[in-house]
Amino acid sequence: MRMNYAYVSCISLLLVMEEASQAQTQTDIHGSYKAITIPLDQNIGYSRTLILLHEIYNGTDLSNNYVVGTIMAQRGAANSYQRLNTVNIYSGSAYRSYEASVHSHNQGKITFVDGFMQNTGWVLKTCMYDGKRYMALDVPYLAGPHSQGYHFVGWVNSSGVSLKTVTYQVDGVAQNQHILSDIEDYTSTSNEHHNVRSFVVSGNVGIGTSNPQERLSVNGNIRAREVKVEMANWPDYVFKDNYDLMSLAELESYINTHGHLPGIPSAKDVEADGIGLAEMNRKLLEKVEELTLYILKQQREINQLKEKDKNLQ
């Protein structure tokens, strides 16, 4: 009986230790400024997880709720590829309004499924959890879980739960539907200002797109007072004596065959690939200068005909 009692006691101690390791640990530094370790809801690969930040307005006036700080997490181990994921958070809700923005920094390979890039960054969401509405972070989706949990340092205050992980999908199968619902993308309304002498980005920049393929990729409209494009090979060559200008008959034949001017992309090509402003401006000026040559040539012929007509009269 004593051996069984000791065995049960040992198992109980191990269970208590495991439960403690899975619980949130918190160190109060000063007031609402805290250092918090956030355990995983489920330590499983290919899972989609939210970190609930704080309660937000949902029809009932709220006191001040906020999470302002940094979350750091790491995937992998000593014998596997490691990915460091961090995010800076500004999120607050008071009375009847709320706003939030994040800056994320992620190590790891970008993965594609059926030609679409998977979310490897931190994304803001709103959701319903246990009857309350929350601002939340969608954790970067990759094969390996953040097995060491999430580590937060910053200011925290919430009238509901705060900095709690909730898994909502594993391998495409929904999780925790009895308590978590209405997960929606959040479009930030926050404004950001950088009052600096210069702002340098060494990689590609995307606005409205998460997969920029150029130095600047914009999914939307651009408004500017002026755009200056640097380029070479400006088409002054058209006015050189050795420029090979098509005859009007050859030009007419080309248009009838192809449906567009020579050297100008077709409508199909533009729809597929877009146009480069520098190259298109060069081509358009080239056509304007060619048109000028045609006009000057025709004017010379008109003058010759006038002179001939005058002599005949």
C-alpha cells in the first residue's frame, strides 16, 4: 500500500508541475507594465492560433483596455531550423471605440499553397470569445509550433482575459467552436508618423499586398504631385539621319495585321503584364517624333505640289 501511495503521489506531483508549466506566468514590473509568458493552447504543428489581446467595445461602454508592447516567440530546436517571430503591438479600446496596429518581424521561409502565399506574419483579427468581443493576433502559420510559448513585455489592461492563446484550426479542422466565433480580419485605423531625416528600406516594400515582387508593389491607387523617372535611351535617335522610318504604306499594313502601332504592346500584353511608365513614355515619345517626321514629309510634298500648281497656272 505504501508503494502505491508513493506512486500516486509522484504522479500527482508530475501533473501539478506540468499544469504549472502550461499556465501563464506574470511578473509585475511597474503598474500595468508586465513581463508575461503565454503558453500555447495546443502544442501542435499546422495549427492556426489567436492570441486574445483585450476586450473591445461590443455595444456596452468599456473602461480603458489596452495592450502595448512586444511579443517574441521561437520555433524549432537545436537540431532543426529555427525561426524567430516578433511583433510590436499598439492596441486600445475605451468607451465606444477601439483601434490597433502591429509591426511584425519574422524569420523563416515564405511558403505557398496552390499558388497563394501562406500567412507568415502577424495579422490583427477581431473575434467573439466566451460571450465577449476581443482584439486578437493571428499567429504566423507554419509547420512547427512555437513550442516555447510566447513572451510579452509591455503595458496590459483588460476587462476580460488578456494575452491568452486559443487555437481555432488544426490541419483544416475547426477547434474551440463552442467558445470562439466570428473571427474577422481587422483593418487598422491607426495613423503612423516617422519624423526622420531619411527612411531607408533595403528590401521590397508592399502596400496592400503581402508578397511584393518589386522594390515597391502597390495594390491600389497612387496620388502624387510629381513622379520623376530616371532612364536612358531617350528617343532623340528618331531625328538622326540614319533612322529607319517606316513608309506610311508599311505602317498601314502593320496596323491592319496586328491592331496596334509597331513597338507598342498589345491590349492583351498590357492586361497580363501591365506597363512600365519609363519605357512606355519612351515609346510614346518615339511615336510622336515619328509622327512629326511624317507631318514634315507630307508638308514638303504639299509645298512641292503647290509650287508645281503655281507653275502650271
